[in-house]
Amino acid sequence: MSATQPAFDNLSILQKEIDIIPVTTYQQIFTAFQKCIHRIIHQTWTWKDLVSDLAGKSQVLVVCNLTQTAREGHQILGSDWIHLSARMCPIYRKEVLIQVKNLLANGYSCKLIATSLVEAGVDLDFSATYRQMTGLDSIIQTAGRCNREGRLPREEAIATVFKLDENMQKYNSDYLARIRITEALLTQHPDALNQNFISLIREYFLQVFNPLQSGGNEIQKLRARYNFPKVAAEFHCIDNDWQQSVFVAWKDGANIIASLIKKEMLTQQDWRTLQPYSVGIPKGDKYGVFVHEYPNGLRVWEGNYSDYYGIYLDE
């Protein structure tokens, strides 16, 4: 179940599938849960343009594509903004989210700039959201944090999608392809997000998961030849080869790490104790020079860790 359901019925392996929720029913549900107005900004904004558009808003969420972009934005927007990204360890993110929820629930000013980690499993309710141009599914998920509880009339809750003037070479080819597909769809159907956008989601996923684009046809040929070792090597449900987990000596994490680095072997309970202080970072020398790996497998981050940004490099 998802607010952005992929086009599963286009898969050749499905032949007698039945929707457990009738089409007319979920179309009605989609309509009922449209609690904001989508605004698409087609021209490219600078940070100055974004700052100007944010003026006067007190409970607002800005979601950026990259941790570096979110950090840069926080530095520009100012100290009255809260920052949240996956470069912060889980226990730290939990503290920030508790702060954000308390501010929102009590009607105080709450300005949050974050990455996509707020798009799923995080129950937040802002009167306005801003999402940097990205894949359509992420745009819709961010909008789900705009007027989530339905406290405002729909026309007063605005979910803005904006393009930021930045170096697009920072994105990998798959992410960039999703952005391009989304831009094209929103240009062709400028008001689709304010209507019944089920067909728009379907078209998006049909293009994203085009078998010629994703390599699906080649994998199917390997399956037909029973070359399952090659299938296992080529197919990735979740691509996590680009990153590694490290542990940070933040608050109690310092004592936990100090007590474990000399152990010959870590137990499952040790790893569970460490988990709240783990952060995923890219592999490679850029970050790797700041990672110390102990003989028991414990990888500790020894570079910068900020109370605003978590792990960061001086870029």
C-alpha cells in the first residue's frame, strides 16, 4: 500500500491479478485526501528567490534532494530554522523530530529544512511545504505533510515545487532521469496534481520502470537461460553499494564506542546498542579517510560531527 502506487499491473508476470480495493473506491479516497493546492514553479530559483517566497510563513517545511543542499540552505535561511538529514544519527534525529512536533502541536513558529527522510513514516503537519524538483512520488509524499490533519481550508495550504539553480552533475543518472521524467509530465499536465492524479502516477512509473531503461529485459533473458548467479549479481531491489554505516561518538555514543573498541568480537546486542549512533555515508576516499575500522568490524567516524548537521565535510 502506498500513496504513490507503482504501475504493477503492467508487469508481464501478473496475469490474473485482482485489485483488493475497487478502482472507484480508491479514486474517491484520493479525492478525499487532497488537502492542499500544488504550485509548480517552472523557472529556476536561486536561494534568494526561495527566501523571498518564504517570507511571512511560520510553519513551513522545505525538502531538498541532497544533504549538502539542505545544509547550504540552512546556513542561508538562518538560525531560526531547524535542520534534519540522514547525516545525523537516529537518536539525534529523534530528538529533532520531537522538538518539531511539539512546536507544530502548540502553534509555535516551526521552520524545518530537511532531506527526503521526512517523506515516509514521519507524521508532521505544516501549513506550507516546499519540495525541490525530484521524482513525482517524492513530490507527492512531501505534499502529504502539508495540511496533513486538515486544519486549514485546502486553498490556504500550498505545496510548492521549485527548481534550484545548482550543479546537476551531483546527481546519479537514475535520480536525474526521475527528475527529467517528472519535469516533462508536469509541463505536459500543469494542473494534474490538483486533480485526480492517479493516472499521472501511473504514467510516471511506466516511464521510470521502462524495461529497456532499467535493464529488466536483460535480466529476464538471464532468467530464461537459468543463469541465476548472474541474475543475483545484476538485480538490486535496493541499491546500497554506494554507502557504508559508521558510528559517531555523539553524547552517550562516545562511551558506548569506548567500551566496545577493544572487544575481540561484537555480539548482536552490541550492534543493537550502537544502532542509534549509526550514520550512512558514501564509500570512497572523500569520506573514507575519516573512518577508522577496528579489528572487530566497528567503523568509527573521526571527522566533523555538528550539532546542526551531523556528519559533514568542509565542502
